[in-house]
Amino acid sequence: MKLALVTTLLCGAAAVTTACAAGSTPNRAVVPSAQPVVLTMANGLSDPEELSTFIREVSALTGNTVRIDVRSQWRAGQAGYESGLIADVRAGKADLGVVGSRAFDSAGVPSLRALDAPLLITSYAAEKKVLASPVASTLLSAFSPTGLTGIGILPGDLFRPDGTAGPLVKPSDYAGQRIATQQSSVADATLRALGAQPQWLPAGGTISGSDGVLQSIRAIEGFEYNKTAKFLTANVALWPRPLVVFANGKAVAKLTPAQRKELQQAATAALPGSMRVLQGDEHESAQDLCRIEGFSVETATQADLAALRTAVAPVYTQLEQDPATRSAIGSIRTVAGSVTPEAPPSCPSQASSSAAKSPLDGVYTMDTKIGDDPSDSDVVPENYGHWVFVFHGSHFADTQQYQNACTWGYGKVTVTGARMAWTFTDGGGIAPDGAANKPGEYFVFGWSQYRGTVTLTPVPGEISPDNFRLKPWHRVSATPSFSSLNKSCPPPADALG
């Protein structure tokens, strides 16, 4: 069973960490009869999933006194939807807005262009460290003269080139090509420096008539751009798309000073969880693309990468004419250069995929509630709720959500006949009682499967926690899928190998 820690002792220390605050009930007096402040948020994207971790942190840190009402697909179908959304928030048509950092050069915050400088932030490891550094707060402080307030910067997808007639790996491949992407001055300057003609793309818009697209892997798969653009250069990330959350003056005036601070803290607290969701979804989309016949994942050589950097050098000359942007680029270069980047997406060989199969491969669910285990003397929400279990060869991962708990765990599984053993690599999420699984925990179960239903049983002399076997599991898919795990609290993207 997941063992509860005395979280209150940990969080009572003089220096309370963001992780502690995000994983426990805030020590904040809340008047039960008080109505929460509801802030509308204009979101130009089609799905608010990327904002779920931030919204959850707002609720936790404000003690439910502030609620975010997301209005998605704002200005749907418009190529300039982001600049229009900023204007709408400024005009009071929504309290909050969220758009890519690329859009703010037209709104009086040119220094945010530093986050989009070509080939500067080229990995999720670098993006995460940059957004957790003082660079982010410095960029947000630049909102002051605009009448808007910067709330926080959430991580966004890396944009990679995907060609239609062939790979886009070196500058000559771009010459004369029409490349579709989201509208921004940096994208315009970069593509023109590479000899290409930019074509502005609304969110989810068609790339018909384009010679390639510069987009996230999730969008390439989700909007089926892969049907036209079949040559993805996986190890070239031209820039990320960080999401900037901002507010107008009237919205800020609705909040107490404490609530304003907590709203900004929520963006910082959401960074690790948002990044896990982002990378998990990208990993799943990349694997889906790998299974599509005729789709090719390309690799640029070191010489190709050097040539691309040389070609985009004039963009830096233009950006660095603004002193604040120049300073931010220098800081980002220092921070990003101190991290080890993750490996770019790749397609596993068929041999390795087939060798990984096991009798348990698939996705299973179980639903339990407090009271289902009368023998449980240490009742914590982390041990109940909606469970998802995914098995892929020697790897397993699970997620759980119940009341205010939302946890994940993953590790290695060994199946020997009617017995299975789990060794946890790690666990985490929102665990109010500190009852997430810990690295090295080792559990053993008996198991049987009949018509898609798996039943676990205890093994004498071994640890066989009740919470994992309170009810039978029901198989919902025979294909292991990372995307089946809870998107509000997923494990790391590489949890299933």
C-alpha cells in the first residue's frame, strides 16, 4: 500500500518549497460561504488540456477562492488569432488570456521574442530550466507599461520542420519553399533568412498548397499534417512555443493581494506537471507517426545544424537591436547551455517492439472508493479512485485520481507464470498525505486473466498492497498507450520505455 508521510511536518519548515505547496492543502483560511472569484480565460487553442495543471494549482493555492473559466477556440480560424486575443483581453472581453510568447512583439513586450529566437532553446530540458530561472520573471516584468499584467509562462511544444517533397535538414532545402506555421515576426525573419516564404497558419488550419510545415509533433499527428508532410526532421527544434498567461487591469483589481501572488505562484508550481503532460503527449504522437506507412523521421547532421545556425544569424542581429531582448537572449543562452538535452524523438525498430511483448500488455482500469477496504486503518485518498494501469513488456505505469489526490507511478514488471513483481522507479503527483510510491518499492501479486478481466491476489510472505487489488481490473485496450494515463498527473514521458 502507498504509505502516507507526515506532510505537515515537512511543510512546516521555515523554507516551504513550491513542490510541497503544490502537493498539500494550502494553509489558508477560507470562508465556506464566500463565493469564488471567477476569471474568464481566452484560449486560442482547441483544447484546454495544456492549462489543466495550472488551473489545478490555482485552485489549490488560492484555497478554491479563485476559479478559471477557460474559453477555448478564441478567434478560431484566424491566422492572427493571438494578437487579436491580446487585444480582446486588453479591451476587457476576457479577464485572462493565454497565447504563445511569439505574439507579444506586437503588444509592446518585444523582449519576449527572446524565447522564440531560432535554435536557442532546442530541448525540453532547456525550456524547463529557462522558465524556472529568473529569466521568466524578468520577461514578465516587461508587461508593466502595457496596461496588462504578466501572470506566468507555461511550457510549450518544440516546433520542428516537416517537409512535403523531402526533408528540411539544411538551408538549401528551404530555398523557395512555402512553409506553413503560426504568425510571428521571428518566424517571418527566420524563414526568410533560410530562403523560404512563410505562410501563416490558423490553429488547426490546413497546410494545403504548402511545401512543408513548422509545427509541434502533436499538431502534425493531431491535425493529420503527416498526410501531406511526410519528412519530419526530429533533431531540429527551431524554437518552443511557451504559453504566456496574462491579465488586464480590471481582472487584477478583482483579486486580493494574496490572490494575485497565489495566481502567479500557480504558474511556477505548474511547470513540472505541465512539462510531463507535454512530453508525454509528444512521445505518444511520435510513436503514432512512426506506425504510419510512408512517414519518415529524418536526422540533420552536425554540419547541417551548423549551416542552419549560420543562416539564421541575421535574425539575431535584428532581435538584439532591442537592449532588453539582447539581455534576455544572453541569459537564456547561459541557462540553456548548462543542461543536457533529452534525446530527440525516434522510431523504435520493429524487432525491439516485438521483443517487448508480454501477456499483460495493454491498458486496464479499476474504480474504487473509501469504504471498499474495511481493513484499511490508514485511509488516504491516494489509495482510491479511478486507476489506469498500462503494461508494455517489462515496463508498467499507473495513475490514480480521487478527491484532491492525483498521483502517478512507474517501474519494471516481471511476470513469471501466475506471479508478477513490480519494482517502482519513481512516483509522484499531487499526494496530500505524501502517499505516492517511492523509488525501489517492491510488490508481488498473484494474477489471473479471464476475458479481459485481471484479478490480483496477495502472495504469502510478500508485500501485496490492497489498494492495487481491491477490485478486478478491466482491460480497455490490448495496445499499451501512454495517452491512456491520466493527463492531469501523468508519469514522465519515458515511463513505458
